[in-house]
Amino acid sequence: MSGEIHKRFDRLADGYAAYRPTCPPELVQIVAAQCRRHRRAWEPGCGSGQVTTYLAEAFDEVLATDPARSAIEKAPRLNGVRFVQGDASRCDAPDGSVDLIASGQAAHWFDMETFGREARRVAAADAVVALWCYDRPRVSAEVDAVVDHLYFEVLDECWAPGRRYIDSRYADLVFPFDERALDIPDYRAHWKVDDMLGYLRTWSAVDAFKEGTGGDAVLLIEPRLRAAFRSDRRPVVWPTAIRVGVMA
């Protein structure tokens, strides 16, 4: 992840903490169940700890790293968890000491070559690597059309190249590990329209649009989104995909 992207996510940290959907606890439970041991987990790209809380329930120790200092500062203080500023290319865990390397909605920003080398260095025998992502939120045909207009048309030139891996749900992500199939639940929420608007403003491309034009891209679709939402709260689903591997 480049320095400019680091700065972008520093600016978005408040929004991430307030509006990003919560990881389903059962997703982390399913991933943790793939591990033979539960001594230590490394979570690169931890953000402000949306997944870390559940990792802390399954592992004796968690090392959670993120390049955005402001995200780390907003993370909760958890027993057995150490939050450290840093990217996915380096980890201060000892060689062969990590039983799970897990990351939600962040691996599309990784340099997978350097991450792969570091993951192999810190991984214990039979350690598990799990990288998952969630796609655009789905609510209804009307709401989805407004969200997709923002995503594909208004913000078309504003997405960083790594976003294409979200579009393919990580199918095209380089994954240099012994891969296994795993079924996981989707991310879900029950939101008001203001929650959705707050979430859309956490998109990196919305920040890039503001940087380039001075405007708020979400304001351009807000009237249509409010009209399409129709009710006080709506179920929201983010289709979720995972790549899971085991160290040989």
C-alpha cells in the first residue's frame, strides 16, 4: 500500500469506526476452527478492530497491524491483543510462531509477494491463512441501482487498481498457499438510510473524488437513495468471499 493510500485511510478512520459493517462472529469462528492450535494470530490490515475482537476470543494472543495510525488509535483495548502500526509486508512475531494469519477486507491493498514471504516466515507448521472480502451492499433492486450508479459511474475514475480484486471477490488475487474450500456467512446489517450514506462515505474512491474535485460524490446520489430506501430500516447484505490456505 502506497503512502498516499495510507493517508487516505487515516482520513477515513472515523467513518470506518462508525459505519463499516461488523464481521459476523461465526465467520471468525469457522476460520479459527481450521487451526490445530490457537496460540497466536496475526491480523494485517486490522483497521480499528472490527475483526480483532472476535480473534481475541479464539486465540491466546493477537498481533493486529494496520498502516493507518488513526485507525489503530480508535481500536478497542483488548486482553491479549497488541495493536501495532505497520503494513502487511512485516510482522514482529518470531519465526514459526503464528497459527492463523487472517485479514478481512484488506488484502486487495497488500503487496502479495512480500506478504506471502512474511506470512511463511512467521507461520507455524500447518498454520492457516484466511483472506476475505465483501462486495457492494445489496438491499433491493431500487437501492442497489443507486449504489451501483455511484460505484461504477460517478466514481469510475476514482478507484485504486486494487479494487478490481473486490469486484472479482478475490478470485483473481494471487494466493501462494495450499488452498482449501470453506463456506462462510455474508456480512449483514439492519440499517437506516443515514447509516448507508455514512458507509458510502467510507469508500476510498469517495475520498479520492473529494480530493480531485472538492465535492462530495455521495451528495450526488443522496436524494435518489433516500427515495429508494422507502422504510425506516432495511436489511443489508454484503456478499462475502474467502480464500483459505494451509502452510505446507
